[in-house]
Amino acid sequence: MGIQGMMSYVMEHKQFFVDLQLRNTKVIIDGNNLYHRLYFDSNLDIRHGGDYDSFTEIAHKFFETLTLCDIRPYVVLDGGSDASDKKFTTLKERAQEKILSAFSLSHGGGGSVLPLLIREVFKQILTKLQVPFVQSFSEADRDIVSLANHWNCPVLTFDSDFCIFDLKAGYCPLNYFQWRNICMCEESRDCYIPAKCFSLERFCKHFGNMNKTLLPLFAVMSGNDYINLPAMEKFFSKVRLPVGGCGNKFKKHIRIQGLLNWLSAFSDPDEAIENVLKYLKQHEKEQTRQFLCVSMEEYEPSDVSLQDFFQNGLYESEAAKKQELPPWILSAFAKGLLAPFISDVLILRRTILHAQVENIQRPSSHVAALSIRRVIYGLLLKTSESSCHTSGKKHPISSSPTLCEFDRCQKALRKSFVQGAPLPGNFCTLTTLNEVPLADRLQLLLDTLGVTASILEEVPDLLHLPVAVTCFWIRYSEPKVKLQHMKALLLGMAFGELHKTLENPEPEGLHAEVNKIVYDQFLKWKDTKSQKEVLELDAAHLFCQWQCCLQMALYLNQLLSSPLPEPDLTRLYNGTLVHRIYHELKSASTPENLLSASPKMNKLYCNMVRVVRCVIPTEFFQKKKARSRKKKNKQAVKQVPDKKEAATVEVLPSCSINNRFTTFTMED
């Protein structure tokens, strides 16, 4: 939710806030708000698909600072869209805004678009740091209020709706939470974080000791993300609001102050509503009254007891129960093991795919992952078990349900209908999906990605899924993936593994010094300032497609209860580095030569190349020769490949792990 203009309005009035020295307390954190603020406030890359490793380091510092001040965080993440779908119009508007923002960024303009996998990365960070977190069934605001009031601790977010909720210990806006400026008490020598807490009492006192129960009505009449009532515009066009010395010229601020002044004259919401209805026509009154009363319920605490989840692992929600979903699905949602994408598909039979910074003249990057999504839809949306027969070796194919997708088409958000993929009969019902034998779940995942388990054995377990996705991506991407694109991605993965090696060096200390030299050189490439460079749109488009394929492969793997280990996303992809390596490869530089100085990393890289080489046809990366007019020349062209390309293809599967200085012939 959110009231337009509310946060900027209250921040202009310092008297609404109380200074805090935050330490030795629990704090409830709005998870979605936090990862947005940490990413955008840290000036991280948003043009090249995201720098997840840099974000990881910042998030680690944030939670380490909380630990120093004995602040015990509990993170609450939003779930899927509400079953009533009342926010659908707002979600479509925001999706359209993100498309335009991504287009602006792709041409060197401004904008803000989060990297595609940031939420999954954030959850992995929380898990690694053992920060307790829960994923609400739908929007988390009311669950956060209930938990904060139960534990009598402050809420950390930047959502204007928390100026309306009645919080016992208050609300600390993230922009006033100075976690980078840790201080120490002179007497106790305890560390604390300077913060400001929004005071509902001070706010209401500013408006003549206004009854705080009127604030939900104020939010509803102002129009939040859920509410857009035409009758309210009629009200505002007729009523004379007492602005009362509002010095700000912003129209939104004038309306906010005027409405608050007007409402403060009434003793309670019922009296105020009756006075609102006086300005409306007779046939509008009853419907408007009901709408206002129902909408105000959004500002009441929820029935969900998150303390039970954090203490006993139990998550019970009346809204969730009404959907009659399998218990294992509800438990996986609460633990964050399934994404909101899954919830939206299950409950609403609809999804909105997120915009990325790509080539807007081409079809959306999400098209590349369509066949993976179709398998997910097939698993989620089958409602009949009549075709389910598990006896015998052959399984019948079940019917294919249809789902509505919203995705980018040029600069517009467009709707399309997608059929779920037909599946073997042993995947007949969602209720028992988690009970299907592991071998069958793994086979469905591998078949979807077009690889075999034996091929993946050459790479570490945590890289099985990313390497399989890379093979899938090469086959389904448009424009065609070039050798430099593939190598840049795999070298980026090797860089992530090199970082882990340096963090956890081998006991013998072998090659530690040379590993550090290699790592530092990769860092130089990564840190090369490229923000002002013109983005190569087709390269960006291809790397966006790879992230789309990885995202959906992750979701499918999670839905199948992880037959493959979930990769460490925090070090898997660095957009700035991958784009830089790609440009180095294009300029005839050989980053592989540098990596070959580290035997372990060179072996890893060569094995990943070999896996891809085994799946992708030999001629895939060869250039097509122009046909000669003479028949003789035509035959010669078919028989004799380009020497440079031939050398490249030949060296891929036979990358020597013994020669530390193996060189790779580059594609022109």
C-alpha cells in the first residue's frame, strides 16, 4: 500500500519525529522495502542486470551493524497479490512505469529498475546470516503491525501507510535510520544507531488532538494503492478544505493538510463519514459508505500470529486457509521456499513479468524462458485427477490449463494467454507433488532444461542448475548467442567461485598468492567505470534472457522440492563484470589466459565449457560463410570452415587443465 505524497509531507515536519538511539531491542523489518533501499541508496549498477555480489556485501554490513548494537531483526517479506486482486490496476500501472524506466536506462537516461533476481539473493543472504524471516501469504503490512505490537518493538520501513497504523513502539523510516553512522554511549559504551521515530501522538496533536481512529479514513479518502473511488473526487470538488498555513506549493501536500484539518473537527470515523456523504448524490451514498468502512479494515492488525512462526515454525492465516492449498505449499510459502510468482499463478491464474534493461525493439527477454514457465503452469494449474494413472511404465498425458501473462511488448504492457505444458501422469496433482520420487522430479527438471545428469557431473553440485540453464539459454535465445557471450557468463561464474576460494582458502595454501592476483585483475575489470558507456543492447538483451531462464529454472526447481541444489546467487552473476569481460573478449583480449594461472579455477572453467560443448552442436558457434556464385566455390565453402572458427570450436571440448597458460582462440 502507500499514500501518494504522504512520506514527503511528514518529512517536511520534523516535529512529527522523536530522536532515538536504537540498541538492545527487537526490530521488525519490512523486507521488500529494505532490499529496495539498500540497492538504490548504495549507487549499485542497474544498467547491466545487477551486481549481486556488491549488494551482498552491503546487506552483510547492514546486519552486522545491527548485531553490534544488539538489535535483533525479524524480517517480513510480502507474498503474492491479495486473492481479491484489488491492487491489480495499481500493479499494472507500476509495471508500465517500470517498462518506460527500463527503456530510459537502456539509452543512458535515468530510472530505477531492480535486478531480476534481487529478492532471491536477499533471501539467501538472510538464510546465510541466520536472520529470521517469514514470507506473508499476501501483502505484509498488517502482519508486521500485529507482530510489532505483540513484541512492543519498532518497525523499520519506508512505507507511508505506517504513518496511519497505531504502533505501540512507533515506526522508524529507513531514510532516518543511520546504520552507516554507528555511535557509542559515553556512559555505558554501548553502540547504537541514530534514528528518528514517527510519533502518531505528535502528528495527531498537530491537528488539534485529532482522534487517531480517523487516520484510516484519511488514508482511504486520500486514495492508496488499493483505493480509487470516483465519489471522492466529487467530494473534493465540492468541499472547502481548511489548508491552514500550508507553505508547500505541492498540490498533494495541500490536499493532505486540508483533509487532515477537515477531519480533525469530527469525534470519530462514523461522524466524519456522515459528513462526507452530505456532498454526494443520494444514489452514491450507501455504496460509498460501505466502501469506506470496508477499506478502513485494511488498517487493522491481521489475524496472523507471526510470533508463532518465529517461535514454533507455525504460520496460520485465514486468508490462506480459504484457498484450500496443500499444507506443504502453505508451509513452503511461509518459509520463502516458493516465490510470490507461484502464489499468483495458483490463486489468480495470472502473472506480471518484471521489466529489465534490454533491447526494447526485440521481444521481451522473458520469451526465452517460456517453455520453462509452461512446465510450471502445468504443475500448478491441473485441477482434475481423472487422468492420473500411476500404474505401468507409460503415463498418460494430462490436460493443459491456460494462464494469463502480462509482459512487455515494445514499450507497452500486453496481455497474452499461455497453456501449461502437458506432463507425465505421475505429476497428476499438486497435493502429492512433493511425494513424487526424487528421480522423477529430477528427470522432469533436466528434461525441461534439455540436459542429462551425467553431463553435469563434471561441475560442482551448486553449479549444476546454472550450467544447465546456460545450455538451455544458448538454444532458446534470440538474437543468437555468440561465443563471447557464453564465455563471459562462465568466466563470471568462475570469478564468483574464486571469491569463495579466497574466503575459505585450502589448508595447504596452494596457489593462494596467484589466486589473489587473478582475482584482483578481475576486480579491476569489474570496477572499470562503464556507466557512461553506451549499452550494447543486444548483449544486454541476451544476458537478461539468461537471468529470465535462471529465474524460472529456480522456481521450477523450488516447486519440485529442489532435486538440484540451489546455486549461490550472491556470487553467481555480476552484470558489470560480465559485460566488461564480454567487451574484453570482443577486443581480442584473452581473459582465459589470466584464469589459467589458477589451476583449480581453470579446471572449473574448462569443465563448464566442456559441458556446454557437449550439449550444443559443434557448428553452433561457427560463422556461416557467404555463398559463392560458382558451384565449385560453394562446395569448397561447405567443406572448409573458417580456420579461426574451427580452431575455436576444436579447443572448447579439449581445454587442458594441466597447462596453466592454455589459450583460447577468440571469435572475431
